[in-house]
Amino acid sequence: MNPAPPLASERKAELMHRLRRAEGQVRGLQKLLEGGADCAKIAQQLLATRHALDSTYVRFNLALAEQELSHADPAVPSAQAVSETLARLQVKLGRSR
């Protein structure tokens, strides 16, 4: 199996934008902690940061699925190709945990 090509530039740009936003949120959390902010405020910001990263993770996996499906073997029947692609994705996602 050939390695998949890199992400499309528009997908990469979207993911980088989301990661930069999450990075800013993490920096904000550090300032809150250093400044002795209220625990409820910190918890709220942690939840928002987690949501931002979860959303980025989902979008990345959708991009990965698109990429995998676009490079499926045309000689393999469609249902089998999708099944094989999903199996490869499951392996990749399992490694990312």
C-alpha cells in the first residue's frame, strides 16, 4: 500500500487555524492559573479548550477519511473498498490514542 499524500492545503490551513486558536486558549488557561483565577472560571475555560481540540480531532479524521476514500483501489468493489478503508482508519485512530 502506498503512503497517502499530505492533506490538501485548504484542509491543512483549516486545521492549523483551529490549532492556533486552541493554543491561544491554553495560554489563556496558563495565565488564569498563574493569576489565581476562580476554579469555576478555569474549569469553564478548560471545557472550551477541550471542545476546540475535540472539534479539531473530528475534522482531522474526516479529512483523513476523505483522503483514504479518494485513494481507494478502483479494482475493488465499492462496499469492500469502504470496508477496507474504514478498517485502515480504525487502525490509524487506534494508534493516535
